[in-house]
Amino acid sequence: MTSDEQLVERKLRQAWRRQRRYFHLRGVSRTLIWAGTLVALDFLVDWLFIFRLRGPAAWRLPLLVANAGVLLWALYYEWLRHLRRFDDVRIALQIEGRHPELASLLISYVQLKNAEQPAISPALLAAMRLHALAAIKPLDFREIVAPRQFRRPLLFAVGTILFFAAISVTWPRHVGALFLRLADREISYPTQTRIVSVTGNQTVKQGDTITLAASVAGRLPPTGELYVRPAGDQAWHSILLPAGSGSEFSHRIEELFRDTDYFFRIGDDRSAEFRITLVPPPQFVQRRVRIVHPPYTGLKDTCVDDLNVQALDGSTVSWELRCEPAVRSARMLVEGHDPVEMELDSSGSSLRYSVTLRNSLKYSFRLTDKTHGFEYDDVWHAVRVTADNVPDVTLLDPTDDGPATVRKRLRLLVRATDDYGLSKIRLVYSVNGAEDVQYPLGPLTGRQTEAAFDWTLGTTIPDLQDGDVVTVAVEACDAHEATDSRWGRSVVRRLAIVGDAGYLRWLADELDEQRADIRKAWAEEQTSLSEIQQIKGQDADFLQTRGRLLTEERRQGIVRRELSGVVRRINLLMIDLTSNDLFSEGGGERVIELNRTLAAVNTNHVPRAEDALKLARQDPVNALPHIEHADLEIGMIVRELDGLLKDMGLTLTDDVLLAQLRSIIKTEELIRRETGEWGKQLYIDPERTGLTQPKLIQAQHAVLKQMELFLQQLVAAVGQELDAARRRRFEAAVTAFRIGRPDAAMQEAARAIEASKPISGVEQQDLALKALRTAAEALAGQITDDMATVRDVMEHLRQILKAQQDLQQEVSQANAQQFQERHFQMQARQADIGKDLLQCSAQAVKTPAAFAVRKAQDAMKAAQTDFGKSRQEPAIMQQEEAIVCLMAAIEALNAIRALPPIALPEMPEYPWEVQVVSTNVTTGDIEELTDLNKVPSGKLMDMGDIIEGGGGDATQPIPSAPSSASSPPAGAASAVAGSSSDLRGKAVALSPEQIHALERRNRAAVFQNYVNRLPQEFRQQVSDYYEVLAE
């Protein structure tokens, strides 16, 4: 190698060394920067997350691993990967890059300096080398790394060193703590506030209270924080703590039930974590309570695992318990008593205690923990001690008190029951309240016994006399050891000692009660017979039968139950008659025979009638044969019961009349309902109502005929009845017909239907129904016939009327200002009058004045409301209505007092073709009247003639239908408007029905005035619309 070549080689190596020094300097500076950054990051993580936020200390290891990894990466990436071996070609290329004027002479020189190139001319190669050396010699190859490139890495390295040196000088303890903590040394960073002492780890019993405290030094902040975390939870819960006395922060935790970790954070310091360990109470892992019952009960010992037990009085209860963990001591706490030590085995796990119980008790256990000495109280349990009740004694026979003769052979049927066994039974009797006498009846065995004993009064008590009272009871004793006071007693029966005649009179009264029950059953069957006869002839499209058949079917069930009770009661009476040795004297054979007949009726005919009605209801298509069968059976029942009652000596006149009147009411109710339906159809589709209208007219005429026949019988019964009370009921019913005038209402209803006025027809039918119902109430004895009561009510009503008239006059005369000043006083006076009328209404409720009194009460209440609202004119109108109603009530009572004697009239002929086959006209007769041509136009009977006792005039025509709602016909005036005279010109009171009709007419007049103000083309349409709404 020549000297020139050595020069080029040396200069290339100098450039390579200068570049390596640059890479070393830059690598060191950048590594220092990475190291400083990692130290700062380590401090941030350790101080903030591990020290301040109490993150896991184990985080430091991954932090160190991450630091080492980053530093290794920085050494390689920033330093080592740039250090390469000497390569003259690479260095030549870098120099060529710095000196482009070389034009690749240097790289060519380096590549061709040692190589033998046979393809190249040696002369040319030598010339190229000489030319390259001439260009290279003046150049400094070290310029590939400029001096200024060394400046920046050097500055960064020095700055980093100086920065960390300053930090180390300023916060040497923090830096030292950081490196020590990274070396896994548990030391804390320096803080301004230092927690010097903490409560630390604690062990307490479960459910107890603990106070946690921490003392601090240095800067004392106003508040601190306690962090707690129950075992099993992940999140910490913060509790704000105010500074306490001195430099202490504390907090009281109530009733801990889980292990809990905690630490304090006060100021910029934080304590280590501590744990509160809870000691749970000992638990009963095995519980057994043995109950040893008293020997006399014969019960086996029982064992249960429930600490709440029930035991019989005198039982011995033993507790056998096993608990974990072991206990140091155990005591039983009994409410109201001192604690009792329980027997404890050597291991401290098994507890025992026994006691014989007489009373119920509440108890608990107090257990002392063996390891820590904590005391625990268990929940309260109970032992319920039940007493052994005395035997339950039921006296099955006799069932009631009653009379008895001295020959009475008393049959005692007794049922005795005891929980654990019976021992003996005895009879206890007393005469006239004297001391009880005990009469042994014998021993008993078992837990339940029924026994019969015969006891003859005269044999045991020989000196009995008429008028004595013997009380009898039965006592039974159980098998308890204390037998002296273990007697159970039955109910006491009282036997009144009477002679033979007195007993037979009592028996007759009892049989009379049974006859009355038979009479009720007969009346039900009579009503059912009438209903069945109506159903047989009805039109299925006109009257619905399904519900009526169900009603009659249920009625047969009611009769069957009533008669069964009568049969049983008569049997008992005959047994009692025999026990008194008076069977022959009391006619026992005859009564038994009648009872057999009654039982045969009840077990044969009544069920057959009920079954037939059920089949008819279930099979409407083939219902007629079943209805015929039911009619036949019910007829037989009526005849059998009628014969029984006649044999038993009872008159049936009032029942017959009442059954007939109720049948009339039910038929009229059906017609009223069909009239309403017809009225609705008349408005909806007039063309489809042509067939219904004649039927309704004929049906209404037939009911009127039926009612007239009934009234003739009622008037005849008044003259024939000998019983004063029953005669007064008949007279009251006739009076109800006179006041209510249902005949006039029915006539007006027929005229309204004929004139296609369904609303007017329904109103008249309602009036007729109210009058008929009032008559039924009078006939059933529901309306008073006491003239003294009538006089008292009249006098009271007159006083109320006078007070009301005075107040109404005062209100009418007051001007507007006076009324405004005094309307509250007027309201109070009106309220007082209303209270008086309310008291009077209690007496008037069973008189014909009841309806008018109720209307007067309503008007007075409305007047009170108007006074309260300071409305003068409406109040005056309501007062006037109340006055009218009071006057009507007084007149109704006057009519009762002024009734003349009633004479039996002659039956007039009727203008239409009806053949009367009996006095009971049914709905079947109504259905025969389906041809309007059979009813001569304009001919109806007048009920007033029958009531007054004269014959009716059958030639009077029917008045024409009213032309408007405000001009009723003359015939309607007495029945609807409430006129003050009858057909003979005599004074007649306003009936309740008439007052109601008057109100309806007043409303109709108001409506008519409204319609008249409308244009002519709308009047008829509005009138028809409101007519349907009213229906």
C-alpha cells in the first residue's frame, strides 16, 4: 500500500471514528432523557395511585419491568443500533454525499484500489486513481459529522443531569423514598400532615359497635376521611370526619355484621389498611325439644326441632341443643324470672335443660363465646301451654224448654266429648231454683260417646206439683287426675210442671203454629196454581215464561222445605205427648194420621210438580205437557192441604183474596211492561206495532174484569167475616180501592193505548199498580186500621200545615232586600218544620197518607236548598207544593174516618163477551180476548158503582182521547188530576197516585208550552222524541 493509499485509508477511519463518537453522545443523551421520563412517570404512578389512592403495592413490579423494557428499547433504538463496523465503501458514500463535486471519484477509488480488473486497462485504472487522489487530498473527511450536531445531544444530556440533580437536591426525601419504594421498601413519602396512630386491627362481636380513631401531627386539616370496605365488596366508601378534640379524628360504626377493612386519609397523608374482624354468635346446629305429656292423656312423647312449641298443662319439656363454635357458658332467660344456668358438656357444644310447665312462657338463650368471652342473646321463643279443657257435653234431646206433667218420662240423648278420655256421667237437676241435686247415670269410656238415658220425673222427685219448675242438665267428667273439678255441663233445660189440661192447651197452641205454616204453604201453592194457569194460556210472543217457570220451580222447593219442617215438628210433638202419657187424651192417632197425609203430599206431589216445572223450563218446545202435569200436581197439593186445614179448623178467606189480588198485580205488571215495549216500537217502526195494540187493549179490559170480580168478593167478605181483626183488614183494602181508583186508571190506560199514546197509558198503569199494591198491603195487614193512630197523625199534620202556611206567607210578603237579610233564618225555620214532619212520617208510614207525606218531605228539603242559595221564588214554589201535599195527606186520612158502611152490590152484566167460569180470572182469559170486534167501542165499567154498592151503567160511552197533554178528558180528571169529588159529588181526598199524576201533568204542560213556541214543522218531531225519552 502506497503512502497515498494510506492517507485515504487514515482519513476514512477518522471520519468513521468521529461518527461513532456522535452516536455515543446522542445515545447517552437520549437514554438519559428516557430514564428521566420514566423516573417522573414512576413517581406519578407510585405517589398518586399507590400511595395516595392505596393501589396495590404489587403494581411496582410491573412498573419496574416496564421501566427496564423501555430503557433497553431506548438503548437499542437510540444508541446501539447506530454503532456499525468500519466499512470504507459506506463511509465513502457518506463523504460523496457531503461533496457531490467528487463525482463518484472517491467511491470508484475505494472500490478499485485493491482489485485486479482484467477487463480494464491498467493505464486507465492508474490514471483514474491519480485523478481521484488529486481530488481527495484537499478534503477533510470528518465533515460528515458537523460540529454543531454534537451540540444538541450534549445540551440535552447536561440539561437532564442538571434537572434531576436539582430535584434530588430540592426533594431528596421524595426521590429517596421513590427509589426505596421501587426497591420494594414500605416507606411513605414525606407529607405535611402525619398520621401518627390509628385504632388498628380490631376484633369485635357481630352486631356490636366500634369507634375508629386516628391521631395526626404536623398541619391539622379541618376535616379528614375514613374509607371503609365490607368484606366481599370491591368499592371503598368514604366518610367525612370533622376534626375532634386535639388532633384526633374518630367515627362510630353501629352494628357491624361483616368483616370490614378501613384506612384514614387526613390532609396529604394516608394510613395503612386495617381490618375489623367480627366474631359471629354461636349457632344452634342441632335443636331438639322433647315433650313428655301427662300420663293420663295416653299420648306418646314427641320431639320437635322448633323452639316455639305447644304443650299440655303438666307436660315436661326438655331442650337438647348443639351449638358451633363452642361456648364458655349458657343460660336460659325466662321472661319475668331470673336467668337459669343450663347444663353444658366439657366441649362446650351440647346444652341441656328440662322443666315441667304450668303456664306459658317466653324464653331466650344467653351464650358466652369460648374464645373471646363475648355474650350473645338469642331471639325470643315461646312455649304455649294449653289447658286440658273439661268435657264438651251436648244435650241432643230435649232441644227446647217446655211444659211437662209429673208423669213425664224424659228421654235424655247426650253426646260427650273429651280430648283425652271420659270417665263418668251424671244428671244434675234443681226444683224451683233450689240447690242442685246430682243423679249418677253411669261410667263412660272413650273420647266421644253418645248415650241415651230415661228419667221419670215423678219417680225421682215424688213431691212435684203444678207450677214447679225443674231445671235439668247433664255433666260428664274426664280422666284427669283432679277429677273433682273436671266436670263439663250441657245446656240447661227448664221443664214447667203443669196439669194434664195445661199441657193439652200448650199442645194445641203448638199445633196451631204448625197449621199456620201449612197455611203459608197452601197460600204459596195457590199462587203457584194461579201462575201456572196463566202460563198455560199465554202467547209466547207476548209474555215471557222462562223466568216465571223458574220462579214457580223455586217456589215448590220452598214449600217442600217448609212442609218438611212441619212434619218433623209434629213428630216431635207426638213423641213429647207420648212421654207425658197423654197420647189418647191429646188425639195423637188423629194428628199422626194427618201428619202422614202431609208427609205423603210433601214426598210425592211437591217433588213431582217441581220436576215437571224444571222439565218445562228446560224444554220450551215440549213444555205444555209438563206444565199440564205441574198444574195437575199443584191442584192436588192445594186440595190436600185445603182438606188438612179444614180438618184442623182454619178459615182461608183472607189468603184466597190476597192470592187473587197478587195475581191481578202481577198480570198488570206484565201488561205495563209490554205497553212500554210497544211504545218504543211505535216510535221506531209504527208499521210493525199493529198486531200488539189490540192485544194490549183486550188484556187491559180483561184485567179490569178480573179486578171487578175480585172486588165483589172482597165486599162480600166484609159482610160475612166474623173475626174483627180480619174484617178491619178487608175494610182497609176496600178503602184503598176507593181512594186509589185503579178502575179509572185502567180505563184511561185502555183509551191511551187505543189513541196510540203509550206514555199516557204507562202513566195510568203505574197509577193503577200503586193503588192495587196499597190495597194488597191493607189486605195483608201492613196498613194500620187503628183510628186512634189516624187521629194522632191528622192532628200532627194540621200543626205542621199551619206552621208551613205561616212561613210561606212570610216569605211571599218579604221584598228582595228583606229576603236577603233573613233567608238564613227562614232556612232554619223550614228545617225545624221538616224535622217535625220527619217525626210524623214514622206514624204515617202505614196509613194512606204515607205517600203524600213523603212528597211533602221532598218539597221541604228542596225549599231548604233554595233558602240556602238565596232563591226566593223557587223556595215559594216548593213551599206551595209542600202545603198541597200536606192538605192531600189530611184529606186522605179524613176519607178513612168518613167511610160509610159497605153493602154487598149486585154483579152487573159486562158489555163484552166473557164467560165467567170462576171467580179467579187468569191471564189465560186475557189471551182469549184477541179480537177487537168483541169489545163494543165506547163501553167500559165504572168501578165506583161497585164500591158504592150500586150497579154500573154499561151504556156510557168512552170519552174521546185527549187532544193534547194539557187538556185531559173528563173521565181522567178524577183519576189523574186529583179532583175533589167522586162520581156522586162526594168529597174525596187526593190519593198518592193522583198527586204523582198531577206532577206528571204539570211537567207535560211545561213541555207543551215549550213545543208551542217552536216552528210548526218541528213540533210533531220534538213531541215524539220527548215521548220516547220519557218512556
